[in-house]
Amino acid sequence: MMNPREIILRAFDGKKADRIPAALIGGGMWSVHHAGTSFRELSTDAPKMAKMIIEMSDRLRSDIVYVGSGYPNFPVAALGGKIRYRDIGTPDLEVPIVSSEKDLARLDILRIEKDSVLQTIRQAYGIVKAKLGNEYIVTLTAWGPFTLGARLIGEEIMMKALHKNPSFVEKVVSFAVEILMLFYGSLLSSRMLDVILLGEPTASGDLISRKQFEQFVLPRIKEFTAWARRKGAHTIIHVCGNTSDRLDLYPLTGASCISLDHKTDMAKAKDVLFGKMCFAGNVDPVKIMLRGTVQEVEDACRKVIKTSGTDGGFILMPGCDIPPDVPYENIQKFMQAAWEWK
């Protein structure tokens, strides 16, 4: 019988496994909330962060275990951004830190290596990997290059600059790739990290066009995934919104798996992606996972599996990270729908 790690790696290879692979995306908000702790408290205590993740993995039983979920804004904080902690939800940035190319040039990227919170996250990853890495895929999460760039300059400014100052956007996104390479570099060099998750909500199909994705997002993701693969790591990309019009671009990213939002047409996704790359999705995280009954969760999962997941190269996932108040029974049923599929 394959273990969860083997099952996910089979999916990355486009093959069938002993059962349907199933995983959450991130799950940091849910885990912190149900563990009775806080992002602030865990940010200074790597053993406590790791302990929480390990205990929650026993509860959630996701085939993929995520470290760093909820902390993707901290590379920007390391460069001078100010973090706002919230009672519920992930830590956010108060204001952007870049408004011009001069601001970008002044940033000291080496502060990424010295930042205490980022060190805590990487140390926690090492603990979780040592404990669970033989059984589960253990990944370390971050924003993808386009979203990280938008965090540096602000999303509204990014959207305007796509039209008014595209060269500035390209410089910002290229700088974001450098940040990611520095953040992941030491773990990849030591061969401790073999799967990376990058979230690209700002590259959403609801925010940018296919043409803009092709111009500003695709080249930098491709650059990063090629670098990561040379160092022995897979990359999972999650993109929010309806991206049915650009599914054919995803194999060009070089990623091992693309995670799709609940708005995306999964029948079309299978038609375009099957045999070219692993794809994942796409149960609605709010309408179904949060507000639905256990039976509605099962029905939604079975519909997605029947549409997309019976031939391999597929992972059952929510369409995005789940809210912190999703009933535990719904998560259990989500996993069971994959385990019990016949």
C-alpha cells in the first residue's frame, strides 16, 4: 500500500495510485485557529510551530503537509514592511514598501537571510520534514513571483502599472524571483526541500488577462521552477479565479502541479492538461467546505473526482485555502471521499 508521499509523487508523474490523492491547500488559518494559538506566538518559536503542524497533520490527514502557510508576507516584512497581526486571519502588510525603481534598488535583499521570522519558519520546516517527510509530502509555502511583487508595490499600483509602466512591473517581478531563490536556497542546497508551493492570487483570472499572464507571470514562474528543478524540487502553483482561458499555458510553467480555483472548468482542465501535467482542485472552499453539509461535501468531491480524477495525474483539493471556521466533519468527509472512491 502506498503512503501519502508516494501517492502524490505518482500524481506528479501523471500516473494512477492506490487511491485518489487528496490534500488541503495551506490550511494555516484553520490549524492555528483550532490549535488555540496565534500566528504571532508561533512566529518566534520554531519547535512550537512544528509541533502544531505535526499534531494538525494527524488530525487533517492531508497527503500534503504545509509549513509557512499564513506567513507569505514576511519576506516583504524582512525588507522593511510592517506586519499587522489580526485576531482571525493571516498576518497582513500595513503598506507597500516600493513606489519606484529607486525604492527597489535601495532594498537590501540579504535581510531575507537574517530575518528572525523567516528563520523560524525554515527551522520549523526542518523539524516537520524530519518527523513526517518519509510518510507525507512536506512543502514550504510562499507567494509566487507576481503576487510577491504586488505585495512589494501594492496590488492597485501593480494593476495600473501593467498598462502604464510594464517595464517597472517586470523589474519588480524579477526582484521577487530573487527573493524566493534566497528564501528557499539553503534548504534546496542541503536537499532538505523537495516540494515548493507558490500561491499566485494576484495572477487571478479575475484580475489579469491571459495576455498579461503570458507576459508578466509565465516567464518568471518558469525561471523559478527551472531553478528549483535543477536543485531537485517539484513546484506546485496555485492560481485563484477563473483561469479556464489560459489552461494551455500552465504546462509551460515547468511546475509539477497546477492547483485550480473552484471557478475553473474542471472538465476543460482535464481535456487540456491530462497527460501534460498534474492538476488539482477544485471544491468550493466557502460554499461547500464552509457552508455545506457533510453530504454536500461528499457530493461535490465525488463530482470533481468523476470529472477529473479517475485516470491519474490529479489531486483532489479545495479551490483555495479553507476558512478557519470550516467544520472538522467537512474536512473528514473531503478526505474520505478520496479514500473511499471506487
